Amino acid sequence: MTSLFDPIRIGDIDVANRIAMAPLTRNRSPQAIPNDLNATYYEQRATAGLIISEGTPVSQQGQGYADVPGLYLPQAVEGWKKVTEGVHQKDGKIVAQLWHVGRVSHVSLQPNGSLPVAPSAVPAKSKTYVINEDGTGAFVETSEPRALEATEIPGIVDDFRKAARAAIEAGFDGVEIHGANGYLVDQFLKTGANERTDDYGGSIENRSRFLLEVVDAVAAEIGAGRTGIRLSPTTPANGISDKNPQPLFNYVAEQLAKRNLSFIHVIEGATGGERGFQYEGTAFDYDTFRNAYRNAGGKAGWMVNNGYDRDAATEAVASGRADLVSFGRLFIANPDLVERFRSGTALNTPDRDTFYGGGAKGYTDYPSLEAA
């Protein structure tokens, strides 16, 4: 029986166990540049089989939140080198999550105060995090987006490619394309955000086109075996929805199966909420989705996420329903989560007040078993 603590090879990446650290936005990288505090945070969690970095914008246009680290500035690449070196010194593995938020942004974060971009001019009706003039942080309504011109889309695809190359230069073991949670890739996929009538809208094949172009560009640049993707078929995050997600994601699964990626990372249900969440009037089955991928010959590591605890994760891996399980909030409060799971030790409780922004408090000061 496969255990959470068994090693596995996913594409070209060997990981020591099946416990992954999910991407977690923490808003502690001013000027989009990773710093020493960030390096300490990731190094503390290096016993995870795989760390997936917080969302990392591929361009300033792709940024939707203040103080998140990017991959589009030379200084940011240098900052990330401190992070990856620290993780590797602890024998860990880390991939960069490549992120374009699309419509989930604010004009204050965009180049020259321009409007955020999206497949269509449909507002997210969500909130984002900005820094006020007095230096304090706050959540504000996202700005109205504008629809991308078809001629602009190849440039964004190339931003993902360049960011993937920058990630490898920064020492990452690979990348995860952020295709989930109502951000740009997800916006192209789903009918609730995509009202286009050109080659990127309408049919399932057209709405999937942007995702597949990004995947192909990144895989061609750094290798499919170092490329993963995160998907969230039924999340309502950031106002996203779809009229019929099952055939859409079955098609996506079948197409990804042809591409020999490292891993497929699936958020089940509502991100951070009910795992059984469904869009109104729809019925989505995650086993059917996974089987569509496997039956099409897909061999990437299948990673699941959303509210798993030790027992549920153990069952998911032992049953073969998943190859890996990722954990978010548990890793925030428990840098040594793998050892706590292994020994059955009680877990620290996350401090929600320090999730976004701030300094070391609630970031690098959670006690480890060794310290205790």
C-alpha cells in the first residue's frame, strides 16, 4: 500500500514524499523582489516532498496583489536564488507557480495605471490587496477590466515562456502554471468570464486554446517533465463560473495527457471551502475527470488539494485516487508538517490575522517540534 511518506518521480522531478506545500500568497515581498525573510520561510518547510511557490506574476500586467514576488525583474530572479538555494541545502524540491491574474487586479498595480486585462470586459466582482499611501495594507474591489485584443495574446503566452526560463535560472526545479481560481487561464476556460467570439471563445476547443498555448510554450522552453499545471474545475473563486464544466475539463484532461507533464494539481470544489461544491445547475465528478486523463494515456503525478487532513490524504494516496496531496494552511502554521504527520503529533493552529502582509510574526515564528 502506497504511503504519504513514499518517494515518487513526477516527470523529471524526484520527490521524497507525497506531501506537497500548496502555493500560498503571503504578501511579504516589497517591490516584487524575494528577500531573506522569504528565504527563511521556504527553507523551514523544505521537508515537503514538493514546495509550490506562492503565485509569481509573469509580468507587471499579471500582478493582482501588492507585495507578491515576481519573475519579470532581474532583481527578483536574484532574490529567488536565495530561496531555492536554501530549500536545496535542506534536500528539498521547489517549483515556481507562474501567475497572470487577468481581471483580478487593481489599476494601482498595473503599468501606468491601466485597466486590468481579461478575455472579455466582465468584472470579477472580487477583492484584491493593495498598499495604502500610509503603508498599511487593505483589501479593495477589483477594477473593471478591458478585453484583450487577439493580437495581444501571443505576447502574454511569451511572458509565461520567459518566466519559466527565469524560474530555471533562479534555481527552481520546475514550474506550475496557475490555471485555477478564476485567474487569467481559468477566465479563458470558463463561460462566466469568456464571452469572446474569435478563436479563443465559444467552443470548448477555443476556450481551451490559451491554456494549451501556454502549456506548450513553457514545456518547449524548460521541458514537459518540469512543467505542471493547477486547475480548479468548480471553484467560484474570484467570481468565476461555467455552465457545463465536465465536458470542458474532460477535454482539457485529454489534451494534457498528450503532453507528458510533471504533475496535474487539482483543487477539488470551492477553493478553501466545500470540497463538494458545484456550480448552479451543474454536476461535476472528479473521478470522471481523472479517468479522462488516465484513459487518454496521461502519466503525470495527480495531486489533489482542498481541506485534506492527514487521514483523508492517507486514504487518497493509498487508494490510488491521488499520487500526492497538497496542503496550504497546515503548512503555514507547521513548517515541519511532514514530521508531525509521520509521528501523529498535534498541529499548530494558523493565525489568520497574519496570513497577508506583515513580517516574521505568523510567517517564520511558528514553533517546530525540534524547537519545542
